[in-house]
Amino acid sequence: MHDFAYSDGVLKCEGMPVQEIARNNPTPFYLYSYHTLVEHYRKLKAAFAEMDPLICFSMKSSSNLSICRALVNEGAGLDIVSGGELFRALKAGCPPEKIVYASVGKKEEEIAEAIKKKINLFNVESVPELIMIDTVAKKLNKKARVAVRVNPDVKADTHEYITTGTSENKFGIDLKTAEDIFDNANKYSNVELKGVHVHIGSQITDPAPFVDAISKVLEFVDERSISIEWINIGGGLGIVYSDEKATTGDEFASYILPLLRGRGLKLILEPGRFIAGNAGILVCKVLYVKTGATGKKFIIVDAGMNDLLRPSLYEAYHRIVPLVERKAEPRRYDVVGPVCESGDYLALDRDLPEVVPGEYLAVMGAGAYGFVMASNYNSRPRPAELMAYKGEVRTIRAAESYKDLIRGEKILKELK
Ligand SMILES: Cc1ncc(COP(=O)(O)O)c(C=O)c1O
């Protein structure tokens, strides 16, 4: 479900014509639907209601303050991966006791800040990191609450860059080492081992690998009679980008709840894409239509890989649609950006109705891992983020200016 749909022949967001929004805002820009965002959260929360889960939105997927705040207002927590995300999470008003912190490379000062701010749980990813958390907590004369991120060695059928739960990946701790950690818990005197965490990857549309991974973790907990308060089953739920059959929140819960019932565990989920992915689009303008020597046609738009990296990075598919619906015979195009890289594209060999310079296109499903991966490559200012909110379109992040591009830079006086 999402709130971007054609009606009366034009693409609308929460009932508002995107064409009009595009006329009033320089392209490219991201446009999010507040309603879609909170509905996705509510559906997942309702699906797992019997366990009263803490749903920590994975803010790496979309970290704008208004997006995080909208979810925090619904009762969500946040899943963070850096000191910067901790800063954002607190600015967004997230209660620290609803923050969980993963990442294989937490720095000493990031750990110290998170302990001081009293976050709920560190998801620890290695023994050296656990030692560091213990040492930092000792220095601060505090206790740090930790969940052990277990790597269950389960392969999920997704892009190799976004699979995280196999022994080949850098994430998490193998079961043997996890056992040693729990057996020697008293070695870490300023750490409280409160839970286990598992996250096997992203854009996973089949429930089977989740069931495998969670079953393995529970078996591990049972066999060693490990006493924990929290189980964190991570994120990773896939969405529909093209013709995937995605698992709904209810279906997902129907597979997972039977594994967790009756254990007295508190449940955390860390969805990112499932909540934000289809709650946002990227709107861009056609600059030129060009035919190459071989007859190949290119639509050159004003958004590039610096605005939306997923197609270039993972060959990700995003549906691209005109803002005004039409029945014209489709032609085959590459939709490319202005960045000086052959890999700068939004779509390859895509059938689209004939488009003309000046018209707008919407890149669908761009709400997760979209703006957050935007960069200034080619000295391109990052685009604005807008949000449809209760019948109005509001700016939640202004487009960057050229001045923003050189913020913090200076010409050495010796060079002047
Ligand atoms: C530890 C962890 N939790 C949650 C997520 C969110 O994943 P997704 O956006 O697929 O739900 C990620 C994404 O990589 C992650 O690494």
C-alpha cells in the first residue's frame, strides 16, 4: 500500500497532483507521503501486537528529522549505526531507551556518547568491540546494555551487497564465539548481556530465511539456557519495486510469532525499507532526449547517481513513470543522469511512452536508501526533501545551494 497513484490521468501523492508540486519546486526533489510512512509502521506494529514489539525504524534507510519524528510520535524507536545517527535520533526526539545501536565499527567516542545518553542496547558485532564497550563503560563508571548480534550463517536471496547473515559477511558474531561470550559474561563487568540480535540482509521477500535465522538463534539460546530479556530480529523485509511478491506484515508475523510465543522475551524489529521504501519518490525533469549512433535512445534527466545511487550501486530496479498518464506506444530508453560516469543511470532498457524535454518523471520506491545515500559528486547540490502532510506539501529539507558545496573549505593563504 502507498499513497502515490494515478487518478484522473495524473500521478497524485495523497491526492495532490505531483505535477503541480513539481511546478512549484525545483527538480530534482524527494517527495514523501506522511500517511504511507505511518501506515506502514502501524501495520507492522498491529501484526506483532500480541508481543507489544518495540519497532526501531532503521534510520539508515531514511533519516530526515521529520521522517524519524513522524514515526517516533507513533511510538517507534530508532535503529542507529553511528554517532551521527545518535545525534539525529535525539534531535528527532527519540527517547534514548528506544534506541538500539548496530555497526561493526563503533568508535570509542561514539560508544561513550551512547552510554552517556543511556540508549537501550548496543548490538555488539565482535569480541574486540565488546571489550571496548566494557572498557568505556568502566571509565564512565556506568553499565552498558548489550545484545549479541549473532551471525546465523543463513543466506538470503537478495543482492550480495545487502546480504549480511552469512559467515562470509563482516557482520555479527558466529555461534561458537557467541557461546564463549555468554559463558564468560562475568569477564565484562560493566556490560549487561541483555539480548540477542539477528539481521540477515535487506530486501528479502521470502519469509523462509527469517524463519531459519530466528530458529537457529532460539535453538542457540535454548541449548545453552541463556537468560536474556530481548530478542531483536532485525529488519530486511522486502517491498515491491517491480513484480516481487512481497510478504505483508501480517504474513511475516504469522511465520515469526509461533517461534517467539510463550518465551517471555521482549521483541525488537528494525525495519527500514518496509516502512520508508514505498513512502517516497524522486521527481526529476527530462533535459534532453538523445539517440546514439546505434539507434539507442537516452532520456537525460536532471537527477543522477549522486541523487539516487541504488541503480548504479546494486543495479536496483525502480519503476519510472511520467506524471501525466498516457497510452502512447512505448519506446525503449536508458534513463540517465548528468553525472560524468557511464554507470550513472536510473534505468536501462526501459519501455516508456515517448517523453519530451521539460516534462517530469517520477522514480518510484525511492523513500529508502535514497536521499541518505545522496552525495555532492560532480559538485551537485543535494536535492530537497518534501513531505505530503495532511493535504499540504511541506519542505523537510531544503535543497542545497552552491554555498553549501564549499562549506568548511578554504583556500590556503599561501596559495592566494
Ligand atoms: C542491523 C540492521 N538492522 C536493520 C536494517 C534495515 O534493513 P531494511 O531496510 O532492509 O529493513 C539494516 C540494514 O542494512 C541493518 O544493517
